[in-house]
Amino acid sequence: MRFHPHTSHGKPALAVEHAGHAVDLAELDPKFPDEIDDIIAGGPKLMAEIAAKLATTKAKGHSLKTLVPRFPLARPGNVYCLGLNYAEHAKEGGHEVPTYPALFIRVRESLIAAGQPITRPKESERLDYEAELMIVIGKGGRRISEDNALDHVFGYTLFNDVSVRDYQRKTSQWTPGKNFDRTGPVGPLVVTADELPKGARGLRIMTRLNGKVMQDDNTDNMIFPVATAIATISEFITLKPGDLIATGTPQGVGHARKPPVWMRPGDTVEIEVEKVGILTNKIVDEIA
């Protein structure tokens, strides 16, 4: 299923795609939840109930284009991010191709919803884009094996790991440059794992800046694919339902270009992953 968390008449709503339209779960059954968190908690039984109602519904729904997206999860867990997960991206930044993933954490204050403005901070003009596929964990666990890892995936969404490059490179620790307020868009939808190829392999991933293609690669080229990422992270921490894992960006980022390309106020950046969707945001300057 393709779930669209959105705002309707000022209240949270959750739609599912059906016949090219968005049908709110409340139209199918008022008892259905309006948060993906609760869909995850309801497990296969709830998903089967939704599918059954959807199969017989006469609701026409409404246009997907009219939805006002909100953050995909009401109660997101930890946000784990893989860096340098595409070999050509590692090379363009002057790094060796890693044998163990570079890992860092994003804090909630750094994240925004699709359609909300990305804020360029006063401290820097070196604002860079990074197209990423993001995993939504559906079943928690510790020391999850690669063989079983995909059973722990609820679905996938889109992420733009916007980076403030000079702050990222002040030290070998990336935390400041990856966690400025309101710099990391997520969404606008969550696509369940059964809608995509196993492990989300073979999907085209792109960034467009003001309509120009800046990144264009394929998830087959991840050094550490989805199952490996889950297994690796769960070695040292217990994953929980609602945790998010960003799987890294391919080559073509702005800081590696000659001359560098930085996002500026008024720009529009789009992240697209094949069979998932498009994440669109504009850039604005921080206001005091």
C-alpha cells in the first residue's frame, strides 16, 4: 500500500492510494487509525482489514495533488543515517570506499515534512542536497541477521539529507553539519515493502535542482544494501518500530562539483526514487 499522511481541515488524516486517487482511511472505516505509527502497531491483521475495505469501497477519494503532506510518523523513533554508501560518492568526496558503513544520527529538530521550506542557516551558505531512500522499521529487534532483516521493514519513504558542508567538515564527526534545524525533509508518503522489489533493489534515485538533474543512480549500487544496514545497526542497538534508516546518497552532490553548487533561497529541490515517489521542498533563508 501507499500511505499518505496529510492534513485535512486542520486535522491529521491518513490516505491510501486507490485507483489513482487518495482515499482517507476514515472513509473506509471510522475506526481505522490516522497515523502510520498505529498502522505499524496493528500489524498484518490491520493491514488485511484495510485491504479488504479498500477492495470493496465505492469511495471516489480525492486528487493526490491536493494533499497537504505532514511528517510521515507522528512518533518517529531514532533516525540512523549511512554515509558514503555509494562508491562513486565516497570517491568524489576524497574518501576510501568503506568496508564498514559510516553511521551518524539525525535529531528530530533537524527534520521537516515534504513541502515545508528547507532553512538555510545564517552561519553558512554551503547548503547541499543528498537524495536518499529511507527505511521505515516495522518490527524491532537486536542482532538481526541479514537473512531475516527484510522481515523487519514496514516500508520506505524519501529523504533529503541536506548538509551544511563547512560545518560537516569542521571535524571528523559529522553531527553539526547534518543537524541544523529544519534541514532534513522526509516524505511525503510511505510505501509498504511488498510494493517494491525485495530490499528496494534496482530503483533509480535522482535529485533535481530547479529542474536540472544533479544526481542519477540506482539503489543496486549501495555498498551496504537494506538488509546489511539493518543487521549492522542492530548489532549495537535495539531497533524499534518507527525507527528510520537513511541509506546514503549517490554521486553528484554539490560540494564535489567544480565550481561547487550550493542551494540558495528560492531554489526548488526534488528527490525522486523510482516506484516510491517525489519529495519536493523550496529553500528559504533563516529569519531571526
